[in-house]
Amino acid sequence: MTIARHMITPCLWFDDQAEQAANLYCAVFPNSKITAISRYPDAGQEIHKRPAGSVMVVAFELDGQPFTALNGGPTFTFDEAVSFHVMCDTQADVDYYWNALIQNGGQEGPCGWLKDKFGLSWQVVPSAIPRMMADPDSRKSARVRNAFMKMKKLDLATIERAYAGQV
């Protein structure tokens, strides 16, 4: 089985939810699919301590970006040191991804950040923000920053008004 076809593929460590997580992410993001599932063998159970036949690794793609999800046990958990950005062109996209990723036990965070029900951190961001933040007029970028720093889910219309100096 080929797990990774790209030189670099993020590997997400789960206790035992790799398949559930891959299914959720593939359902949320368009053009996504599970590409392979490998299972723990009988051999090595004294080391891996997993039932033979249980899911070990799930290879999947989110809009062509390969990922690996590993059921490695409870030793490691996610934290905010690693996260994924979801760049959105419209408020409808922001709303869709925010709601889909936070459902069933996720947690809101500041400035467009959230944790999904597995504890993985995401930032759902209007794609206009990087352009606004790079504006040579530092007053505009400061207004944008001040606007989104007060938000949980980002509101593109409010951020655009701040950029234009209308708030």
C-alpha cells in the first residue's frame, strides 16, 4: 500500500479515531477521499497493543492535499502549535467550514480559530484578510486586526468595513 505520494504529508496522531476523523474531514472538504486503510497485524501486539485487524493508518486527501491519520494511542494529543488554515472566499464559506468543523463537540476560539471534536486546531479565514493585512497603509491593517481580534468566527462584512474605515 502506498501511503504518501508527495514528499511531505502531514501525519495526524489519534488515539483510536483516525478513521472517524478522516471520514469527517473528507465529508467537509470537496474533492476529498480516503485512499487507503491499513490495519494492525497479529504480529507485534506486544509492542503496539492493538487488536489485530483494527485500523492503524488511514491515508486520505483533502482537495488533493495528502494526509495520514495514525491510530497511535493516547501518548500524544493535538495542541495549537500545529493547525490548518481554511481560506474562504465568502462569508457563506466561512460559515460552512466553521459550522462543519465545530459540530458535535468542537470548541470556538478567538480570531477565527477553533478545535474540532478530535482536538485538531483550524483557523477559518476569509481570503481577503492577508491582502488587507499587507496593505501599505498601516492604519487599514490595524483596523482589520482590531476588528478580527474581537471575533470568534470571523465576519467578513465587519472586517471589510473596518478596512474601509467605516467602523
